[in-house]
Amino acid sequence: MSEPTSGPQQETLRTAEVARESGYSVQQVRDLERLGVIPPAVRSSNGYRSYAPLHVNALRAYRGIAGAVGPVAARQLLAELRTKTIAEAASAINEVHVRLAQEREEALRARQALDAIQTEADTPEFERDVEQDSDAMTITELSRALGVRPSTLRFWEQEGLVTPERVTSLQARRYDLSAIRTARVVAALRSTSYGIPAVREIVGSLHRLDGAEEAQRVLAARLDQIAQRTVGLLRAGTDLAAVVTDPRRART
């Protein structure tokens, strides 16, 4: 670890100054240093920490990245940026933007799938079939219709996503049109990489009085959240650039 040299570019900051400039508390600065979010501070002979502007940039950048991908991934990324070339660091940051864009596309595809299913459900033919229950399916028939394995349908049932009826002495599964519709929603959401908890939340909303509207609100909220995370990452851009281009970042 090199000692700071004289000159305006080697400005040194105390812990309290770093806290004030970064928006964290003094204890949080120390904790984030311990976790590797920022490089270790230079210690004077009396044990006091001496920081550089790079530490402030890293802390500000961490806030935006943590909001975008979570604190664990943010800590890992900040630590990696200190050892990568500028090209490698830029690529790593771009991957975060790509990940958020993919999440947005998945949410949009899920919303489109719900729109299509709801449009179909609003037709007179669908309502008549529900009353007659003429299109009930076995687990084999439904799995073929959805392009999934029967074991997948059993897993969805175990997770409380799709609930078939049990008929005959063998307790065979029978999916009525309501269960088929729910299974189609689940299949649409899972095909866009939605996790089980998120699917359960959306499917649960479908069974309430304002189910379709609530499901759309859930997806709209997810899109808003992704937008907020993206904006936070964009706000961190200047500080990330400072971290990536600082010539002392690997030696601080």
C-alpha cells in the first residue's frame, strides 16, 4: 500500500468528511470499508484513517449499484472494478444495465401474456365453456397443451400456483377451465423467468374480485421498480467513471 504524496490530486479526507460527502454515517463508512466496498484507508502512525476522493466516489457508486442489483452483488462489483482494466470494468458495468433491461423485457412479455389471456376470457365463448365445463383436461393433456412436463404441473400444485380437482378413486387430477387459465398465466410468467414468489403473488391476485386489474398493477409496480433501479444506476454513472478511471484505484 503506497503512502499518499503531496499535491492537490492526493487530497486526504478524514472519516467524518468521507461520511458527509458520501451520505453515509461514520460507522457505515467503516463497515463498508471492512466489507471491501472501498479500498482500505491509509493508516497514520497514530492509527487514524486517511481517505482519498476515490473513496467518496466508490461509496456513492455503491449506493446506486446496490439499489440496482442488491448489496451483495454491488460489493462484489466494486471490489472487481479496482482490479480490472478500464475496458473490463466498463464491460462489467454494462452487464448490470443489460440485466435490468432483460428484467424489463420479461415484465413486459408477462404483461402482454396476461392481456392476451384476459382478452380471451372476456369472450362469450369462454364464459359459456366455463359454465358447461366442457374443456376440462387431465394432467397429461394440460402438460401437452402448455408444453411442460407433468412433473412441472405437480410442482406448481405443490407450490400453490395451480390447484386441480381430484376425481375417481385413484385421485387423478382434473383441471377445469379456471385451473387451465391459471396454468396458462403461470406458464407465461415462468417462461419470462419470473421466480416462484413473484408468480405466486400475481396468481394470488387473479383469484380476488379485481384479479386481472390487480395482476396488472403488480406488473406495473415491477416495471416502476425496475425503472427506479435503472435511474439509480444512471445517477451512479459519474462516480463509477471516477472509480474506473482513477489511476490509483488498484494501489489505494
